[in-house]
Amino acid sequence: MTLLVLDADVVERPTKGFDGTRGWFTEFRLNQAPISLWDLVNTLTVTGHPHHYAVGQGHVSSELLEFAAWKDMRLLNAIPYTDYLQR
């Protein structure tokens, strides 16, 4: 089983946007390492992850990484963006 450990900063925007549950995210980190938006989207696309995720408050990536080690889970690792098809 593979665990996605992703966190980001939630920021205010000058335009409210549509009603509903949403947020503006920046400064993404995968397994606590900074990752560009291009590399993140590429990683999620190439590995076949869905495009909706549960979001929680707080910084719990250390706890998730420790849990993954306890359960011997693989972590999703970054796949750098390229301008050609990857498998």
C-alpha cells in the first residue's frame, strides 16, 4: 500500500470565489520536501491518483511518515515533470 503524505500552506485570496468547501493552497510539500506544482500534478497523474482529497487542519506529516514506517507502507515519491508521456 502507498501513502500520499502531502501538505501545503492555505492562503487568503482577494477574490472569494464560489460558495462551498475549498481552499487556496501554496508551498506544497511531499514527504516534507518542497515540490513544485508542476512536479506534484505530474506525480499524481503518472501514478493514477484521483483528483479529490480529504483535507485536514494542522501539520501532521511527521506523524503520517512515522505511521507509514510502523505499517511498512511505501511512500509516494515525486516524479519530476516532463513534456512527454511517462509510465
